Amino acid sequence: MINAALYIRVSTQEQALEGYSLDAQQGKLEKYAEYQGYNIYGVYRDEGFSASTIHRPALLQLINAVKSGLVNIVIIYKLDRLSRRVKDVLELVDLFEKYNVTLFSLSENIDLSSPFGRAALKISATFSELERETIIERTRLGKEQRIREGKMMYNGNPPFGYRHDNDTDRFIINEPEAEMVRKIFELYLEGYSLRKLYEYCKEAFGHPYFSNPMCCKAILHRPMYGGYFNYKNELYKGTNFEPIISFDTYLRAQKRLEENRTRRTHDNTPYLLTGLLVCAQCGNRYVGKLYERYNKKADGSETKHYKYTAYGCAARVKRDKNYHPARCNNTIYPAKQLDDYVCNAVENLKFDGFIEGEYRSGTIDMLVNENARLKAQIDKLLDLYISDMISKETYQQRASKLENEIDKNSEIINQQSKADIQPNVGIDYIKQRLAGFHDADKKEKRQLLQLLIKQILIDGDNILIEWRVKSLYAFRSCYVHARLRSHKPYIRLSRNYSRHAFIRAASIC
């Protein structure tokens, strides 16, 4: 008994335009196998897969069956069902011959046992590959023309906040959902974290869209709400949809998202001010370090006395010659005293005469949108791995390369965006957070400090707090004197100048 394997494949486009439905192919192949008296060992169906690759689930299963000696003949409807690439078709033919398996194409009726049949196979495969390349080129040109016209393309359901009108090919604003989108951007720019924003939306809106904790982040990343769409690392002004928010609002949200990303690694650090302290002398970050002090006995032996934590310039306390060629001698500050000083400055913020921030508009580097595209690619790779389309090693290798590109782009964004727009901070939200600041845990305090403070510059005995908020009375009258007395430093508050070097907590007004 001859065991026959039936292989059928169709892409969505082919099924719609050419009538190559899976059921239609299967019916014809089954009739042929029955007429020849073959036993149908298995039917292998690949639905919705293009012919650009042979790494398809059903085809891979068929290859395993061939290698296991379970089939004697493979029957296909047409050669391009295997692949539209000549190289792939010839490789499959060689594989089948290696295991004494006959390949039969119902449409071409090619006899591969003769030289003429082999030549006919190559010619047919060549024309299939030409047809594939023509389709790709036509599709690419059509897509680029739509992009030049400002017409955004979207596969699947329309983005949250819109509905698609098939007659006009436009995305129409869904006003109830659009109001939710506006509220999300408003609250995020007021200071809400992504977690608190999600909790708010889930409670306030009750919409099924907010069942995923990452839904708010996805909304904040989408340029469509600002009137633009991304194509090949460039933003294009959309003509087939209207914006829900201003483009400037979208850019300010991207700025804050990027800042939060660079600082999220500090969430678990025991040091309150990590990520905020900057050495004014060499430009490196101040980092926290644990110190141990020992006392010596009369016999010269050492006994451990105590431990304490302090902040110091990375070029001094954690010097690496590859990154810090020159040693920095900037002042080392005990962690507790510096933490207390900054917290005292925050708690003494006065909002009488509060001045709303002035923000400069402009276009953030397209690398922000490039990162969004790269993250989408990582998600697709994960789907392919879960579906056994690629190996674990391939997934890890490609994902690692994409993540490295994201990190490089983020570094460039940070460097180029220092003088760009800053996220607006809602005064009411700040007052609400400050009310419970004293009793808050370290993580909550750190979040509020990062919201209020741009950076803290340290230059010896001089400390400058650069505030994100602009207040006429931001701890203006408080001065601090700090110095190391043996190993035990102290901080003394004073309203009067003296012969000592004083530190001023100044706001940028």
C-alpha cells in the first residue's frame, strides 16, 4: 500500500483573490489519491502562511514524516504551494528523493523522474518566484503611496478611541473612548504612575479594554492620538484620522515615559537619592556605598566598630579606569544626612505664587518611535517561539540584538532631550502626594522626589537642587552646613550666613 501525504497551503490574499481555499485544494487532492488507490496517511494544512519561507508548522511536520519513512508520495496542488523560491523548491525535491519519496504536482503534472521533468520544475519554480517578487513589489509601492498621502494602515481592530469606516477608509473618533484617552494623558502628565493610572482607569471606566495592566502604557506610546503615525522610523502627519490630543501633549508623555524607563532600575535600591545626584566637578553620577569603620586595640589588632552608608562620586568610590580615567575628589556625604536634607527641602515647599511651567514644543527624536517598533518585533519573536516556529536559541539571539538597539537608542534620546520639553506637574497632585510624604515608605518617597526634582548638583560643600516645579517660595530661605567631623558628620540648619561654607537649596525660577 502506497501512503500519500497531502500538503496544502494558502495565504489570506490568495484565498480571497485566487480561490486557492484549503478545502478546495484538499478536495481535489483527495479525489486524485482515491483514483490512484493511494492510502492517505495525513493531510498537512498551512493556513495564512506566505511562501517566502519553508518554516511553516504543517510543512515541518510533513518533512518529519518523510524522514521517518511514513509516506511514499507527497501530493500538492501546485508547486508554489511548497514555496515561491526556486532554491527552497529544489531543496525540498532533493530531500524527498533522498528518502525515496515521490513529489507530484496536480496542476503542473510534472514527472520528476525524467530530465525534461526536472527542467520543467526549475522553469515553473522560477516563474513562481518571479510572481512572488512582483506581488511584493506591487504591495510595497502601494503601501508607500498610501504613506506619502498620510493614510495610516492598521491590521485587525482599530486602535482604542477610534472606529474604522470601510466606505471612506477613515478612522472616526469614538468619543466615549476618546474621553478616556484624554483623561489618561492628563493624569499621567499630572504625575500618576502607570500602576496607579491603570487602577484608576479600571475603577473609573469599567471598560473591558482596561483588563490588561499594560493597556495604559500602550495608549501613551501611540502617536496616532497626537495626529501622527510611525512608518520606518519616521512620523507622518495622518490624513485619514483626526487627533484626540495635541501633538505637544503626546511628546510630553513620551518624555516622561523615557525618564521613567531610565530610572526604574533604581526602584529596589536602598538609597533614596539614587539617580538624582550628579557630580558638578566631573559630570558622573553620585552612587551609594556601604562603609565599614574599624577601631584598633592596643595590640594593633582591629575590631569592627560600625557600618554606615554614604553617597560619593562614582569616579571616586567605584572607580573603573575604563569608564573613569581620572579620579574625582568631590565630597562624600553620609546617606542619612543628605536624605534628610533633601526630604526637608521637599516638605518645606511653598506654593504661594506658584508659576506654571513654560514648555518648549518640538519633535522628539524619531528614536522614541523606533524603540516602540523594536519592542513590537520582540513581541512577535516571542509569539513565533511559543508557536514553535523558531528555536529558543534563535529567539534569544534576535531578541538580545533588538534589546541592545533599544538601549543604544535610549542613551541617544537621553543625551539629546536634556534641553527638550519637561513633563508638566499638576499642583493639586503634588499637594496630595506631599500630604503623606513624611510617613510614606522609601519607594513612594523616591517616586515623588523624581517627580519634583530634575537633579541635585554636588560641588564640594555646595549643593544645588534643580526643581521641576517653578515656585517663588521653594525652600528659599533654608541653608545647610555640612562637614565631616572625624567619621561622624552632621548637618546644621541656619538662616544666617557665617564664615562657614553654606549649602543652598535653590529652585530654578
